[in-house]
Amino acid sequence: MTGVRWAETNYLYVAGAILVILVIALALDFTWRKRVLERIGHAPQLLRMAQSVSPGRRGMKVFLTVLGISLVTLVLARPQVEGASKWRQRGIDVAVVIDFSKSMLAKDVYPSRIEHAKLEAEAIIDALGGDRVSVVAFAGGSAHYPLTTDYEAAKLLFRGLSPLDMAPGSDLGDAVLTARCMLQLRGQDGACARRGGRGRGGDPLDEREARRFRGRRQESVEVNERARAIVILTDGEDTEGGARTEVERAVSLGIQVYVVGIGTKTGDRIPQFDERGNEVGWTLTPDGRSYYTTRLDEGALKGLAQAGGGEDRYFRDDPKRIGLQGLVKALSMLKEGDLEQRIIKQFGEAYQWLLFPAFLVLVIEACLADRKPERGQKARA
């Protein structure tokens, strides 16, 4: 039957076996009774002497017994009826931007700025708890992973990545542009048309996709209702200088921006590596007379946070521990919207529709006598 299933199908075979056994047992009982009467005396004469016994009532009791036991066995098979329920996944969309410029190789934060930033990024992603995340790694250019709920897949982008693998420079503005393109709908900004990775995995639905999705399930997904945020982990060295403009553009599109400063104000020298990735010394300044020292540019980062909505959006990383509780709390306070919504099939227990009839049938069988009513016997006498 369409829309009905049995959770314990083994009991269906048990029900069939019990039905066959009962029929055989009752047939043997009927045959045994007949033979007993023939041994006692003349069968027709004995039947006339036992006129109070009603064959019809006895047959009805047999039928009710078989029916009741069969229904009880079917109850054990756990019948389930198909239904529909609305499934929703709620949360926010977050793009985590990680600085992979050469200055992040400095070791004023243990074990280094970049390794500390990676650990902080993992802690932030793990704290999202079901929200969608996109990862952007940047230096002179950007690499990204589109929105997804598969956190382990997103972490693969930066776990094995090093500043030595990235183009030289530090273009934070391009990274913020990439991040907001991962968070907004296609068509909202022409600059996003050149960014790859759209329309796959957990990317937001565009206008056409949203309309088609609504037509399938008669429910609208308000793709603009969910909150979106960009979290930037950097030491503040933006050699291109376009970050503030991109942050302001992101805020104008309703995207929240948070900045995390990685490094110390005292700073440290930047290690130099050979072609094999071995550390061979320190990076020299352009004049070749001294070593370059990189420091956390907290003033620039607070300025970015101010452009993003206020200095309270800036968080100073603690070099001695992992975990930005203030940032995690700020993300958790953002409005949660529907990431995905659809109608799914769901089966509910329906054993009660068989249990009550089984109980009723067995009660009737117990109350039904196999002898004729006394009034009928006296009338016939």
C-alpha cells in the first residue's frame, strides 16, 4: 500500500505462519472432536442430544480468535504511515579571511603568526555549530573555498598552505571583495562576476534558483534574511591599501565585518627561506643594510573595524591562548535565518489503528458463548 511501511518486516512472516498454524490446528481439532463423538456412539444421535451447541457461534469464535491474534502480530510489525514535515537548517553565513602574506611568518606570536592564525580560524569555525562557512586565504592574491557546512573540507584550504605558496604582497582589499562575493547573491555586484566558485555546494541561491526552489515546495527561502559576516585575521599590513573601501562596500550590503589582530606591537623580524623551504636568516630591507621588522598595525585595524561599524568589532588576539570568546559571542548574537528549507517525507507509528481492533475482537470472542440462547432452546422444545 502506498504511504504505508512495516518497520519490523519479520513479524509479517510470523503473522502469516501463525495464521496457517491456527487454521491447521482448528481443522485438526474439528476432526478430533468428530472422531471422539463417533467412538462414544452414533454421531447423528449425539448431535441431536447436543442441540444447545451452536456451530455458527463456534465458527464465529474460531474466526475472531484467528483475526485477533493476526492483528496482534501485525502490531508487532510496527506499521507506519507516510507523512510530511518541514525541515529547516538555520544559521548564519561566515567568511573567514586569513592573511598569508610574508609578514605572517614572524614569530612574535608562538609558534608563528600564521600558525596561530590558523589555530584561531579553526576555533572560530568549530564554534559556528551548523552555520555555513567560506574560507579566503590572501597575500598578493586570493584563494577561496565556497560556502559549506563541511568544516573539515573548508579547513583543508589553509591547513597545508604557507605564505611561501602565495604571491608576494598583501592585498586585503581583494580578499574582502572575494569574501563578500562568497556571501552575497549573484548579480548584486558586477565585481563578483569575475570570482569563481559560485553556484556550488553551500553557495546562496541566486534570484532565479530561489524562484525555482519556491515553485517546487511552495515555500520561500528568504535568502536575504540570514545574517552574513566576514572575519578577518591579519597583522594589519595592507600594501595595496584598498581594504577600507571594500569593508565599507560590504557593510553597505548588510554584511557584518569583524577584525582580529594577529601579532604584537613590539613585532619581530621576518624569516627568510630558501627554495627548499629551509629558514636561512632574516629578510633584509630594500637598502640591504638592516633587517625588516614587522609590527601589529593596531591603528589600521581599528580603522577597518570603525568602517565596519565600530571599534567594538576589533578583537586583539591573545598570543598565549587560542579562542576569541568575544568574537564567538558577537557571531552568535547575529540574527539567524533559514539557510535551507524543504519538505521531507516522514513516517509515523500507526500501530494503534490495529491494536484497538485486535483488543476489541479478542474481547468479543471471549464474551461470545458457543451455545444457543436458552430462549431459543425452549422455543424449539
